Amino acid sequence: MKYHDSDIEIRIGDRVEYRHLFFGRSRGVVSYIPNDPKSKKLDDHYDTPDWVVDLESGKSVFMIYSPRIEFAHPRVRFIERVEEQNEKQSLTMRWSEAG
């Protein structure tokens, strides 16, 4: 699955921005993707078929995940990816504020 309007694949550890339905935005980190080897430690905690973003507020957002779904919900915007060497790699993507 890729971020909306992007060719960037969703990965564990990605920093994202989540646009709330009625109020503002929150920053967060992708913490769980079903069947991802890096998610194994979290399987017992989440036990969900959805992918999960942990927000800075301490809350988690659960979103539908399926290999048949090409793009993530447009409320989730990719910000940056932190590689294993702890180097920040900023990637650009198109993001529509509409909708």
C-alpha cells in the first residue's frame, strides 16, 4: 500500500501527519502493518487486520489495510522516513488539501 497520491510505500517507522475529521492535524509514526516482519513484536498488542499510526497525543489511529487497496486514506500524509542508520531521508509527495 502506498500513501495517497504518491509512489511511496508505507513502512514501519514512517513519520506522518494525520488530518482529523473535525479538528486539526496530529503528527504520528506508523507502528503496525499486518504481516510485516518488523511488526511481529506488536502483533499481540494490536491484534488487528488494520495498519496503525501512533499519534503524539498517545492515541492510535487504525486504518483499513489490504493488499488489494492501492492507496492509504487521504487523511494520512507522509512526512519523512528514518532509515535504519538513523539518517532522515525526506521524500516529497503530492498532497491535496482538498477533501
